[in-house]
Amino acid sequence: MAFTHRPLPTLTELLASASVVSLPLNTRFRGVDAREALILRGPEGATEFSPFVEYDDVESLAWLAGAIDFGWVPTPALLRESVAVNATLPAVAPSAVVGVLARYPGCRTIKVKVAERGQTLDDDLARVREARAILGSEGRIRLDANGGWNVDEAEKAIHALAEYDLEYVEQPCPSIDDLWEIRQRVKYMGIPIAADESVRKVDDPLEVARRGAADLLVIKAQPLGGIHSALDIVERAGLPVVVSSALDSSIGIAMGAHLAASIPVLEYDCGLATAALLTTDVTAEPLIPVDGAIPVRRPTLDESLVQQSLAAPDRDAWWRDRLTRVYGLLVELSESSGRHGA
Ligand SMILES: O=C(O)CCC(=O)c1ccccc1C(=O)O
Ligand SMILES: [Mg+2]
């Protein structure tokens, strides 16, 4: 992973610029009702460090590199002023679908979460049927299983869900081997396979592309070490990409929007509309979709909104400890790569 910022800002500088916030969700997502994030104030503007709380320090390393990249390094040249986005539909009951989709005005593409633990294929069928009924026959529906199926389950589910006309299926199975296998099995149906976790949670983000295990890649700026590092991966992968977020505040969404705006060819709507799932944000001008797109700009922090969303003292301390530990790993890594001339 390429860490472009040298020298690193000091830990003192990072901690002094940090606020830890807890942003309640209007729809339960990934088993949580609030999203915690550590917001940093860098010379380029606000940035966000927000690996999910269950991620370990090693996995969080790339997220910190990504946060520093957006706050301390100028962004690449922007090729567009807005980015078309998909509605993200969490694994809610069919009766809740219409209410969630109302939060994404103008979106012609819906990403439906499927294969949720504790649910069945019938639950997925009912949710996707409802989404298709509301969207109409011309909008696009993509699925995201977050690796929730084995290959046989994925094959069965994709056969059953295909009647709703699928744009692609994201991470149907957990491993790269299984992605390769399911891709072969459904190729004749013309349904592309996208890789997400197999890009951002593995040692080599290019392995999927090299092995032909997916038709397209989901690219997330923060977990891939930042905009510059993600852009490098996109260039080297040679596959179409979907730029997505990880349920960030509008600051993290802006990082994704700047990445999306610097990619020459974007064939797919991006997964950058999830600020619509937050009940409150850290800026007065959140990056939520209007006419199916979000603008490419850096929101300024609204300090009173930040104050109102500050996390409880124990959570604030937890995030500062995490930042301190992960920063230590980042320093080790940049020193060892400096020694090896990388
Ligand atoms: O891509 C989108 O539409 C939104 C982002 C998203 O789905 C997501 C959000 C948080 C954690 C994981 C994921 C994911 O794509 O798997
Ligand atoms: Mg995904």
C-alpha cells in the first residue's frame, strides 16, 4: 500500500485536531444504530478516521493512512463536479422499503443488501421484489451479499433473484476462490460479479483482478489507504469500478466523492449516498443525494453540530487510544519502507 504523505503529521497534531462523534442512524445497518467516527482537522480540510469498531489495529492502518491523505495531501485533479449514486437499502422488512428509498431522491440505481445473517432467501426475494416494484422496470438493481453465501447458496439465490433484473452481485461469497467459482457458474446468465471485501480486506487488493475472479471492483478510499492509493489500484486493476463508502459522515463521503471525481471513466453509479442514513451530520450541508447525484465538494465542519454529536467520554477515550496505537503502526511502517527505499 502506498502512503503518499511524508512526513506524517505528528500524533500531537492529530489528537489536538480530533473530535469523536456518534451519529445516530435512521435505519439499522450492519447491526448498529449509530455510527462512530473520529473527525480530524487537517490543512486541506476536515477528514475522517472511522474503521468499524470491531476492526483490529492492523486492519485500521490503511484507514488512518486514508484519513491523513485526505486531510494533509492535496486531492488529484477533479474530472467531474457531481457523482451519480445508488440508493443503499439495508436488510429491512418489505414494509420499510418505501420509507428508506424516499431518502434517495432521483436515484435510478438501488443497492439491496441480501444474505443478512438470521434472514432467509425468501426475505431477500420479498425485499428485492418491493424495491423493483417501487423503482419501476427501468432502474437498476444491484445486490450486496457481504460474503454471506457459500457457492451453492449463491448460485441458488442468484437464480431466484435474477427475475428482478440484476445489474451485478457484490461479494456473493467470502473468498477469492469462491468468487471465481460463482462467476463461472453465473456467467451464462450475464450477471456480473463485483468484489468488495476481497479488495479491501486482503493483503493484495489486485489479486481479484489478476485472477479474473470478478467483473468489477468496489473501491473504498479510506480502507484502501486514501484517494491516491485507491486511484493507483484502479489504474492497475484494469477493471470497471464502483466507488463506495463505508457508512461515513459527509466528511468520509467527500473523500469518496473526490476519488470518484478523479477516475477518468466511471461506468457505474457510486455507493456514496449513505449520509442519507444518518439522522444528523457534522456539516450543515451534508453530501446527500439530490437528483440522484452528490456534489463533489469538501463540506466545512459545523462546530455546533460536532458539539451536539460528541461521543460519550469513554468512547472518546477509546477512539483516541485507537488513533494512538494505529499511528504507532503507521510510523513503524513508514520507517521500515523508508529504510528499504520503497
Ligand atoms: O455501497 C453502498 O451503497 C454503500 C456502502 C455499503 O454498502 C457498505 C457500508 C458499510 C459497510 C460495508 C458496505 C458494503 O458495501 O459492503
Ligand atoms: Mg459491499
